[in-house]
Amino acid sequence: MKNARLFALLLVAASCGILSAAQSTTARPSRIVSLIPAVTEMLFAIGAGDQVVGVGNFDHYPPAVEKLQRVGALLDPDLERILALRPDMVVVYASQSDLRQQLDRGKVPVFVYSHAGLADVATTMRQLAARVGRTDEADRAIKAMEGALDDIRRRVAGRPKPRVLVVFGRESGALRGIYAGGGVGFLHDMLDVAGGVNVMADVNRQSVQATTELILARRPDVIVELRGTPASEKEAQAMRADWEALRAVPAVRNDRVYIIADERMVVPGPRVAEGTRILASTLHPQAFR
């Protein structure tokens, strides 16, 4: 599967970030471990970067995280390394039930997270800020993020909305194993803000396993394929060329297949407004000149 990291990030079950009730505490944590790129970005954005001592294997922003201890990720958390850092809060995915139980047994406070809609980014930032003692900084970061999203809405308002298929995973070099954004979740919400209509909006899931027959039936005007890591022009051309097999689809026939290789599109953290702007300028370039 192309871009396994992106696939894993986008298939986590939906809900907003919450602090585990069993581990709630008023003490401000000073040794935080975050296994989640989105939450790591949030911690730094709200001024709590100096409280972070360990991060997941896929955390790369901001650059300061490169100096921190790596402790595994969604599928391979390293409990020994986590405990060796003597954390007083560990941020985990809701789906990491085994890790949560192990941390509970060790009486380590846990912030349980999974991503959902665009609005949940701000909600999680506020919950996180209350826990780590950074509410003022969070308010400023959220205000900037929401202001940037409002600017995008204003720029695309009144423009014709193309019907868009957002793809975030498929087999390399083939139109098999295609996963697309469904009618709920932050990708769907980003597309709405960016001035597009999700062709999978009627599917009440974050992800849809889309066959070529389904794509032919939905007839998107635009296909946006996401990649969380940089792609060379040669790689992007090869990815676009794969879609020529579906020449009957308007997006392919009209050369409106776009490859967006940018982490800001796939990590639902404080940079989500930047990702939404990238998407909006792809769909409506004239609005951003």
C-alpha cells in the first residue's frame, strides 16, 4: 500500500480528544510523551513544547521534535522507552487499548485522542491546554487558525463547487486498494471549507474503500490524491498517469487529477488551516492570486 503512514493516520476511529476519566488530575504535567503527530503539533503550538520529552516515530514538526526520544507509534508503541522517560502524561490513540491498560496499571495519566471533524481540532486544543496549563496560548493559536479558515471561506464564496474525490491510499502503480475520504471527518470538512463537494458525502464514514466501478459511477470533476511525504515531479507524474485507466471520469478526461504531497493536508493539528488553503488554491487557483 502506498504511504502506509498516511493510511494509518487517516483510519483511526473518530471522536474528540479526551483525558481519561480514570487518570484525570489537576497537576500540570512536566514530562509529556505524545505518540500522535497532530497532538505533538498542538502541544508546541500552545507553548507546551518544553514539557514534551518523547514523541512518536512519525513526528517531524516542529523541527524541535527531531531531538526528542522516539517511542514507537500507533501500531508499535514501545512501553519500555515510554516508562523510561518517567512521563506524567502520555497521549495515546483511543484504539491503543493494550497500551492504555498498561499505562493505567503503572498509574501514568493518559490523554486519549482520536481525530474526527475539523471543529474537533480546536476542541482538542482547548482540552489539551486546560490539562497542561496553557489556555491563553491555546486561545491565541485557535483564533489564528479559525481566522485563516474564515479567510478561505470568504475567498471561495460564490464560486462554482467542483465535485471532488479525495484519495489517501492505494496500491502503488495501480488503481486497486483505493481509500477515499467519506462524508464525515476532517478531510470532508476541509473540502467543504475549500469550496468543493465530496462525491462520497453520503457515506457516513471517514474512509471509503472505493472500487473503480464506484469512482466511474460518482464521476468526480476533480480527483485529489494525498501523500504525506514529499513527491518528486517524476513520482507525481507516475501517480497521475495511473488514473488514465479511468479516462471516462471527467476529472481524468479534463486533466484535473492533482497530487498534493504535503503533511499539512493529512495531520489534523494547528496547521490544518494551511492544508485547507492548499486544497482551496488547488480547486480555485484564481481566488488566491
